[in-house]
Amino acid sequence: MARPTKQAQHINIREAIKEVAWQQMVDVGAAELSLRAIARAIGVSAPAIYNHYADRDVLVTALIIDAYTSLGDYQLAARDSVPQDDIRGRLHATGIAYRAWAHAMPQRYQLIFGTPIPGYQAPPEVLPVAGRSLRALVSVIDQACATNVLNSVAIPTVMPVELPMFTVWQQHTGAQMPEALTVAIMIWGRVHGLVSLEIARAIPAFGRTGDGLFVYEMEAIEKQFLVHS
Amino acid sequence: MARPTKQAQHINIREAIKEVAWQQMVDVGAAELSLRAIARAIGVSAPAIYNHYADRDVLVTALIIDAYTSLGDYQLAARDSVPQDDIRGRLHATGIAYRAWAHAMPQRYQLIFGTPIPGYQAPPEVLPVAGRSLRALVSVIDQACATNVLNSVAIPTVMPVELPMFTVWQQHTGAQMPEALTVAIMIWGRVHGLVSLEIARAIPAFGRTGDGLFVYEMEAIEKQFLVHS
DNA sequence: TTCAATAAACTAACAGTGTATATTTACAGT
DNA sequence: ACTGTAAATATACACTGTTAGTTTATTGAA
């Protein structure tokens, strides 16, 4: 038999493939992702995957897009759990959410920010959703800028050659002011640096609950970029 | 013939293997490193590699150790190019050197801080040399601490459970004061965060020469952690 | 000078990977 | 009822890391 009856098939195989892929990442790590193993787990031949994803990279891209979306949602929810006029609180919550998300699903984090897939190069279609994952942070900084509580003195401007890329980023992140995006990138770098070292288990845990260093960093960020009344 | 005459062999095959491996990383990226391709480039059968490295991971470990050593040397040299009493200058030079090294040899950087090798887990033997790569930064912070110009107010302490690991790190980095290591880790996180995003081409270049954001960050670091006279 | 031991190469093979090709078949629409 | 399409199939290819068994050049000792 070349094709089983419909009832034996998954309702939505595309989703099933991604689910199994995430499960595999949890089990054996993002680097060991294997099309054949996914097919085996679903109970289908390996080339059957190609009916739903053109090749491995397309599948990986779909996973990355999901991960970025999840990260973005997580941060937006965290931001909105704090009153709109509490800019400092919103900034803090967004940073904490970034770290919490990474610790809750390190495979997704590694998939986005590590380079676990040999030969994989992210295609341009992830750009919008990658930008969206910065929206929460950018919006807070933008609001700080608009209400005149942003300290971005002497912040550098983007290189002329990079201006097209920067403009695209501004659109996808929804940044009103260019310097808001620049500050967001700086904050992102700091948050990401610490979190990536934590995820890689390169640094020990600090404080009573393990997030001491990160909280210290968030407070330093707030002190540096928000004018304190 | 099962074994060629001695003159046809490399003088030091272990080194030749590593050289070819680095070349491959430059050519096709760290993720696509292949034992067979290395053997092919040297003009030798694939299993012959196993006479010199027990398996792929051992070779990768050797490469990582070399990379860490190179990174450590680079930063120590940068530190020593500035007079010993100029702590701020030494800190700045060390940070700039970290970034310069990463940009000069992104493959080495990716090998250490990315996770480009499927299934590879760094063995404990890289710990000393990884610690050594922090020595330059740690020594400057230590000196700042000793001369009472370090601002580490309210810096958190390591979790009790992590204290053994922290102590080992203190030894390998040569940290005199525990808080010096903690501050060094924080600074490392910030420098690493920005640099890793740059290397991944996740953020655009700023300023006239492309290092605007990084220089801005270094100055912020200096302002935060060094008491300004 | 002869001889055995060792180290380092070899070939062949195994299990795994992503992917291409050509084939078969269940289902939907006319 | 027939046909076109979509989705599965088996088979095959070129890779990968790794193991096993074999062969030989070189070295040190008798």
C-alpha cells in the first residue's frame, strides 16, 4: 500500500511535524534535529515530509518563526501586565519576561540565537517576526522618549550604509523615534548577553533565587536610560 | 601500499589537522566541519585522523582550547599596551580587544560561544583556559578594587550551591576579590551580548567606523563600575 | 644485521543523515 | 464513472562519524 486511509493520517500534518520537532529538541537538543527521526515518530516515511516542507531549512524557518512569535507574545503580555504610565515597571517586566521565556524554553532560545543547525541561514521572511519580538521593548522606550524621560545622550547613529536595513527594522519593531530603536538594541544586547551565558551554563547563578545578576543588570539599565525623578 | 614513506607525511599531523580544520571553518563555517573533508584536504584516509584524535569531539575540544588561548592572549596583550596605573584605559582596551578578536576570527568566536557542533558538550578540561580568557578583564577589575576605584555597590553574591564552581572560576581567572569576578562576569555579559549580535549580523553597524554602539557601551561600563574622579 | 614491536596508515563496512526520482494510490470534482 | 491532483511510497545517492581488521614503515634491541 502506498498511501494509508485518511483516518490513519494526522488531521494537520504540518502542525504535527512541528510538534514532534519541538519534542525532539527537548529530548535530544536542537542540533540533533532529524527529518528522518521526525518521520519515524509520526509513523511516516522520511520523504513524506517533503510534501509539507520543501526541505529541512524551510521546516527550521517555520520553527524559528513560531519561536519568535512566542517570544514576542510573551514580552507583550508582560509589558501589558504593568500600568501604561509606569514606564520603568514596563521596562523591567519586559526584561524579566525575556529571561523567563529563555529559561522556560531554552531549545527555542538556542534555535533562534545559537547556530545549532549546520548550514542554516535565516531567510528574509523571519525579519518581520524577529522585529516583532522587539516590539514590546521598543514601545516602552518610545513612550519614554515621547514623555521625555529617556536618557539617550550622545547615542550614536546608524552607519549610512546600514540605513535601509535600519529603516526596515524600524517598521517591523514599530519604532517611532530612531534613537528609541537604537536604545532598544543596546538594551537587547545587555539582556541577551547575560541570558545567553546563563542558558549556555557559562556563568553561575547569583542571589537567593538565581536571578540576582540579571535583576541587578535590569536596574542598571533602568538607571542609565530613564531619567530618575 | 598501506602506509606512505615518512617523507610524504606531515611533520606534525596533529597540527596540520587543526590548521586544515580552521581553514575549513573559514571556508564553509564551523557547523560544516567534517573529519572526512579534513582527511581529504590533507590527502589521507578518514580513519587515519583517529590515530591522532580519539574522535571528533576531542578534535573540537583541541580547537576550542586553541581559540580560548588566542582570545586570552589577545586581551592580555591589549591590557598591557596601556600603562598599569591607567585602569580605565586598561579596561577600555580589554573590551575593545574582545570585540576586535571576535571580528577578526568570527569562526573561532562562533566555535566557542555558538553551538555549531551537533551533540558536542565541552569537557571540563576547557575550564582552565576558558577562565584564563577572562584573566585580563578580571585583573583590571581586581586592581580597581584594590585601589578603591571599583563601584560594585549592592552587587549580588553567588548562590550557595554554586559556590564550588565559583571558587574554581576564581582560581582560573586569578580573581583576588570575589566581587571582582562578579563584576567581570557582568561586564563580560554586556560585551559578549553586543558582540555576539554583531557577529550574527543581527544588528547594524553604528557610528562612523561601525563600532559606535560598542564604544558607547564600553564608556557606559566604565562610568558605571569605575568611580570617576 | 636481523628481527620483533609499535605506530600509523589502509580498505571495507555500518548506521545514520538530507534529498531526488519515479511510482502508487486515495480522494475530490466534473 | 472517470480523471486529475495531492500525498504517500520505495529506492537510491552522496554525504556524515565511526569501527574492525589488515598492512606496512619505522624503530629499538638482540
